[in-house]
Amino acid sequence: MTTLTLNRKELERAIGKITPELENKISMFGTPVESLTDNEIVIDITANRPDLLSFSGFTRAILSFLGKKPGLRNYQAEKPEKDYKVIIDKSVKKVRPYTACAIVKNLKLNDEKIKEIIDLQEKLHGSYGRNRKKLAIGIYPLEELKLPIRFIAKDPLEIKFQPLDFPKEINGRQILSQHPTGREYAHLLKDEEIFPIFIDSKDEILSMPPIINSEKTGKITEKTREVFIECSGFNKEYLIKTLNMIVCALSDIGGKIIAMELEDSKEGKYISPNLESEKKEFSISFVNKTLGLELTEKTIKECLEKMGIGYIKEKDKNIALIPSYRADILHEIDLVEDIGIAYGYENFVPEIPKISTIGEEDKTSVFKRKISEILTGLGLLEISSYHLSTKEKQFKKIGIKDYKNQDIIEVLDSKTENDILRNSLISQSIDVLSKNTDSAYPQKIFEIGRIFFSDESEDTGIAEKESLCITLCHERANFTELKQILDYISRMLNIKYEIQDFEHPTLITGRCGRIMIKGKPAGVIGEVVPFVIKNNKIKMPVITMEIDLDSLFIANNFNNRISKKFPEKSPTPS
């Protein structure tokens, strides 16, 4: 959760005097007030609403919610002028493949508005951009640039410019070691052979994303009237949404949005930004069933408008028009949540169910908690990763090169880069180690989570299983250490197992094995091969194990368990 600090007087000029009643409505909108003084108000913004991380974004949303300016706000970008282009070179595909760009004119900036723009930029970096790992944002005075702009990658020793708030010109490698911001974000580029840069037609470097802007071309002031904005990163949808949040916020303070033509070496030409609203179909009966209400079409339309969402009928279908800056509406259920917020949770009437039951904790949950307690007692840290993954992360980065024959369950129309369901936890744990290479060692982690397989006997065609993965990473990590942990778990759970010879593309031959319980395959254990460690930029040896929780549960004689029949598959691909 991120906090947004606003000037109280400015906010009251925009939305009205902040009375206890209005303060409660702000909280009921889903943005609780953390503190309120005579001069400022601090509001908690949840991670799913990055569009609220500016004065403009928040006031826009709260005015809709209060019914003062409800409905969809239409933002438009004028057509690109001559030379309003960004040329995306094929060289960046290896290091930072995508960008989304725009120009905003007619700005009248002062210290407070500049601070608001920078604050929005940094908050998006830290939250939605995952500390610049997923995306980086650059804002530049257009007056200092000569269009068109090129987005290219070069040898860092050939990249020379004066970074922001630094006394002299230095090269790309020196920026990572000498500049304070460079040192803070050096881990994002230090292992790359080439670094990305934005450069104008005069060969002036604008910035080296995701690190730092140029002192000469990357600093906006009160004299700035026109800005060039770029978002760079790895997921095109992320970048488009982020750019839309920024340009819409600047439009709200008087800016005029101008589109740019992007020439991508692989994807061809396209116009940025795209500010058209997204159409999403929903069912009124699904809304009422989920919320336990009997809302009419008219009431639902009013609720959507209070959340800044439009509503139309198209061939007898109910269509919600999602603003271009909203990144959180991915599914019909997200619309239901917005309708519930607009209707007011305080207006829901609690009902006592007309049934009588005796509650009891699920025995599987008890068993999982017992395993967690055993492992935390051994000094391991529990993690929780996403069910969704990518083919590269799930297979390629852990050494499974031929994954076309793997049991892959793809997600249709995924809004993020994660477009498959995971069928193993090993890749997720290695990814966690890869993202924490600057943390202290030893790193000892475990996860209990679901993995997924195709199964035509299921109504959905997908079977789910619970799996346990333990991964150790430190200077002396080896097979023996992890086997001792497995021995301890088996003793604590009164389970017998054996290890058979086995080969796995992620694990070192001769230093891995298949875990057998009651004569059936239950999992794998072994030392990770060096090239997988290198691919994931991990600094220490890695040893990992994944075991089917179902096998442990049955072997532990939890006879009252209500079980489903799952396909007998190893929890890791082979």
C-alpha cells in the first residue's frame, strides 16, 4: 500500500470541505484516511489503483464517487505532427524491449505542480513499476529536444552524458558506480552487455533507463511548457496503462495531449498513446448473485458512473466502458467490486444464514500448517508466488529447452506477461532467488502451493494439486543438507521414503533423485545445474526439492481427508 499526501486546502477547493462525513466517504471509497491535519491529508492507496497516485487522479475519482462529476471522462490525443516519432531499434530487444511515448503541451508549471509530477513518477516507479524493474518513466522538456527520438542500446562505455544532479560527464558503467541513483538501481543493468538509451536527432542523450535522466535534456522547470514522456520496460500493456495515467493527469491540469508515431523494428508502426476506453461485457444477474442484491439496470449504471466507468447496451449486451487509465479492471468480478463500492457496503443488510453447522478446520489446512511450523523451526522462510507464470520462467530459465511437449495450460487474453498456469514450484523459487541476489546469504525458502495439470475428467479440464518446494542457496548448499531436512520431515510426520536414480534438466546428473513414497513417485530432489544458476544471475549454489503434498498427506494417515482423484504425475516436468 502506498500513501498519497495532499495539500488539504487544494483538495478542499476541488472536492469540498472535508467534514467527518466526507472523510468517511473517502474511506468507504477504498482509500482510508491515514492522517488529517490543518495543512495536509494522507491517504492510503491500494496497489491495484495506481491511477489514484496523483492529486489529479484522486480528485477525478473521488468527484465521480461523490456524484459531483460522475461518468466516463473522455481524454483524446491529437494526431502526431511531423517528426513526432520514436524509432525503436532492434538492439533494445535484448535488454528493454518496449516503450510507450507521448507529448503534452500547454503546461503552466510551478513548484507545486512539478513536485506533483515527480511524486507521481516516483510512486509509479515504486509500486506499479516494482522499483523500476517492470517499467521506468522519463519526462523531458520538449524545448530542449530535436525530434524524432531514437530508443537504442549501446555498449555502456560508449554511452557518455552528464546525469541529473551530477557535476560532470561520465559513461554508463561509471553511472552505476558513482551516481547515487545509479548505485541504487545498478542491479537492474549491471549484468547486461548493452544499456538502453533515448537519444534525439542531435545525438543528445535524454536518459539511460531505468537509471537516470540527463542533466541537459532531462530536467523540467517552471519555464517548461511542453514535455516528452516515455515509459520503457518489458510488458507493453503495463507501459500503455502507465503512460495513460500520466498524460491524463497532465491533461487535468491543463495540458494538451499529442500522440506520437512509434516505429518498432519488429512490430511495425503504431500510435501512442491509445486513450480509447475498453469495452467489457458483464451480466446483471452475475452482479446481483455475487453481491446478494437485486439491483436494477438503472442502479448498476449509476454505480458504474460513480466509479468513473461508462455504460452502454450493445445488441442486448451490458457493456462497461473502462477508462484508459484504469489498470485494475481485468475481469467481470472487478466490475462487481466497483459496483459494490459505489452502492456502499454500509448499505448491505447482514443476514444470518438459515442453516446450522458445526465448524471445523479443514484437516488439509492443519497438515499444511504443521509442515510450515516444522520448516520455520529449521530456520526456513516461507514464500508465496503467483499461480501464473511465463514459458520462459517456467521452463527455459530452469533448463527445460524443449517445452513444446510439456503440459502447458495457457491463459487466454492475459493482461500481463504471465500467461500460463504453473505446473511446478521449482521455477518460482529459483525466480525468487534471482530477484534477491543482493540479500544476505544463506537464503533458505519454502513454499506450499498449487500446481496445475490438464485433466479431461475434470469439468474445467484442469486438475489442481498441492505441492511443497524447498530451496536452499548459500556457499555450501549441497544434496546432503537438503536430504537431512527431508529426513527430519519424514520423522516428524512418521513417513517412510526412498530415493531412486533420476535425471532432470534442472538438476545435476548423479546429484539428484526421484522421491518415492509407498512405491509411487512423489517428487524430486537435487542440486541445480550451474548454467541455470548463471541464467538466473544467482551468486551461490542452489539445491531444491519438490514433493507432492497429497503423497505426504496419505502416508501420514489422515484418513478423514476428503480427496479428489488426481492424475499420477510428478510435480515437476521431466
